[in-house]
Amino acid sequence: MYNFHAIWPEMILGVAGVLFLLLAVSRVGQQPRLAQLLALATSLAALALLPTASHSAQGATLSAMVLVDGVGTFLRASLLLGLILLLLFSGRYVEAQKMPVWEFYSLILIATAGASFMVSAGDMISFYIGFETLSLASYALAGFLRENRFSMEASLKFFLNGAIASAFLLFGFSLAYGLTGTTALAPMAMALGEGPWEGGAGLVPTVALLFVLGGIAFKLSLAPFHLWAPDVYQGAPTAVTAFLSFISKAGALGGFVRVIMEGFAPLGGEWQTLVAVLAAFSMTVGNVAALWQTNLKRLLAYSSIAHAGYILAALSLGPALGLQPLLFYLLAYLFMTLGAFGGVMVLSSQGEGEDLKDLHGLWRRSPLLAGALTIFFLSLLGIPFTAGFMAKLLVIRALVDGHLVWLAVFIAVNTAISAYYYFLPIKAMYVRPAETERPARVPVDFWAGLALAVAVVGVFWLGVLPENGLSWSLFAVWGR
């Protein structure tokens, strides 16, 4: 008997996404605010049903296509929380940019459903379906500003690079299937652990691992698979950039946990060392490249690459030491990165926010918005009493416990490097006077203001009182 209760949240998001496309061509499609409210209601319903879905089954279900466990539930909840924050921020921005509103929310819901399937996949097939659902919707979203050549260029670059990454992933899966005779991740891990991999025979599973890791690294925008990210982040609508910075990345991190950490668990000696090197390279490339950026979205793109390196450092420790720091870091990253992009969206709704110059004198025109953005940038840097500080501290402590002190030193040094470019927007808001005439104030609508408040509270909650976040992440991993 098929237990569809386990995927109720994904089914709600997918069905709502299709219905939104149908409503777009009706009279209802002329009411953009209704689209935002319905999308929010759908996301809240999916989040409300998640406890029921997680308790309906434990372990593999739906012919082992879906895996229900604490880690998957934590990741699915994070995706839905990130989706709700994104929807709160995007209402006024989508209208100001004259984007097809219903189609936008439709693709956002469908893409999130794909990411959710990735983090709960128990089989290579279900993971790949989720991966492609997320990817195809993301390509369309990146080119939503049809009259903007930069947006169209971003969509094309994203599609071409994504097609190569998808081919890498699929080729790695085909090799793994040929070696083990199964697409289910748990039996695949068992077969890889018992196989006669001696001498040259061990080359084939390693090659399969490398191709799969390359496909997932693209979604995570890890260096050297990051070249698409700055151009796409700059050219895509800011709401889409926010989506890519968290929901797409969270889906890829969940995929890493499922496919690499669990499916290729017997090859841990190979991938853990490689992942540690990738983490060090990504954080260094991201932080150094960000030093010269003047476009705010490109700066945040390189920041995202650096943070992918910090998160990957935790994964290099394996499941025993790395999973709890990963989950806590992801929760902290949710509030600080979506808060930062949300603030940029508020400015972009007024025709500003693309360049650091647009922040000049912001504290005079909107002290609350300037204060919120300051908090998010300081948290991304890792200043004490913020979520970013606790997240980095947890990763560094785990690295020291796991005898990867050199990687902990890399995080500390890169954090010091990043201080320069994170203070650039803060300096622009409080020190630099506006060079051109600006509106006297920056209006913040109710929903965006609510999202900013939630993000600020989340940053301080995890930074000052991290016990709940630590307890949730610990319970997700160990069940206690």
C-alpha cells in the first residue's frame, strides 16, 4: 500500500503550482495581491501538514523512493520557512517589476516541491526528478524580466551550465547503477561496501562519485563550479536571486546528505578529503572575489559561494560530527541571507538596490531598513550575538573535534577577509551621502516589514539564545 501521507506537503505545493497556471488565464489572474495571499496560504498549509507527513511513516516509504527521518523533516521545514519569508518579501517587488505574477508564484511553488523531494529522496530516481523539477523551474524564473537583456542572458547561462551539471549527475548515477544493480540509496551503499573494489576496479565507483559530486556542487555554487552564480544572481530578478541563494542551495545540501553521505557512505575516505579541499577553495574564492564588487547582488553572490564553503566544511566531517552543525548553519543562513535579499528587494521596488551607491544615506531615508540590513550583514560576517557567529562557532568546534584544525583556521582567516566587503554596504548606508537626489523615504509595505522583523528576530534568537536551534538540530540527527 502506498503511503502518500508522507509527501502531502510536496503534493500541495505541486498541485497549487499547476492551479496557479490555470488561474493566470482567468479573471482571477488580474489580482496580483490575491496570488501572493494564496501562495502564502499554500505554503502555510504545507508546513502545517509536515508533522503529520513525518509521523505517517518512519524510514523508507513509497517503494523506498522517499525517506522519512529527522534530518529530512528538518530540511523540509527549513525549505517551507524560507519559502514563506520569500513570499512575504516578494509581493510588492513582483508588482513593481511588472512580472507575470501568477506564473511567478506557480514556478516558485513547483521548484520548492522539487527541492523538498531532493532532501527526502531514498532513491536516485526520485532525487533526479526533484533535481530536474527544481532546475527547470529555476531556469524559467531567472529569465522572468523578458524585456531585460541581462535577465535573459542570466537564464541562458544558467540553462547551459545546468544542462552540463545534469549530465554529470545522470552519468554518475548510471555508473552507480551499473556497479550495484539498484537505484535505491540504502542497498546501493550496502553493495558498494561489499563489492570487490581492489586495484583498478576501485576506479569505477570513485569516478561515479566524482560525477555525482560535480552535479550537486553546481547547485551549491561551489568553486570551481561557481562561474554561473555571479552573472545569474546579478541578471535574474532579485526575488529569484533570493530563491536561488537559499531554497535551491538547501535542496542541494539535502541532496548531498542523501546521495553522497548516505548512498556513497562506503567511499567516505575518498569524498571527505575531497569535500574538505572544495570547502577551503570555495570560501577563499568567494571571499577574495567579493572584495572588488560594487554591485550588491554580485557581492551577495560571492558571499553565497563563501558560505557554501563554510557549510561544506561541516559535511567533510561525515554524519557523526557534521550533520548537526550543518542543520544549525542552514537555519541561521535562512534568516540572514533571505533577510539581506529581502532588504534589497524593498529597495529594488523603488528602482534602487542594485548598486552600493543606492545605499548611500539610507539611514536617513529609512532607519529601520538600514538597521535591519546592518544586522543581516553583520550576521553573515559572524559578529558575536548573531546567528552567523553561533553557526560558524559550531562548525569550527566540530572541525577541531574531528582533527581538521587546518580547515577551522581557513574559516577564521576567511571570516577576517570577509569583514572588508561586508562593511562596504554598512559604510554606504551610514557614512556616504547620497550623490543624487533620492526619495525622502523608502516605503516598506506590511508584508515585507513583517518578514524583515521575523528575520531580525531569527538572527538574534539563534545568536543569543541558540538552545532551541541546537536542540532541534540534535533531535533531527540523533532523535534525542
